[in-house]
Amino acid sequence: MSVQFVGIDPDTDRDHCPTVWADAEAQEILLQGWKPDAATQTACEGSSPANGPVPETEAIIRLPARMIPLIREACDAVEQSQLR
């Protein structure tokens, strides 16, 4: 597995730190974020075209908008690896 650290929330307190990684080999982006509250989880599940609740092997996470540049960087890292 070739996981590359991209960055953490620039406003982190180092105890609660949403994080972004890129795995170019697997062509995946990995995200660590905050768990939604029950109402948000229900709203997300209710507005999804998927059948039923989020499976145990998946998760809905929240990331602050200030992390958009890090997410773009991770997307670029994975996309660039496809060109090689």
C-alpha cells in the first residue's frame, strides 16, 4: 500500500484533526473526519439513492470547507498516477 499523507485540517488542535491521504497505487483518497450526529446521518441516508442505511463497512464523515485545497491535492496525486 502506497499511502501518501497530504495534509490535516489547518485549524487542528492535534486532538481532533480531519486528515487527507492519497493512495495512488489503489487509486483512492482516504479521509478522516468527524462523525455526523444522528440527525445528519438520517438526513444523508434519506436523501441517498442507495438502498437503506450506510453499511457497516462505510461511513459518512464531515470535513470543514477549509480542507478543500487538501482534497484537491489528493485528487491530483491520484489522477497524476493514472497518467504514468
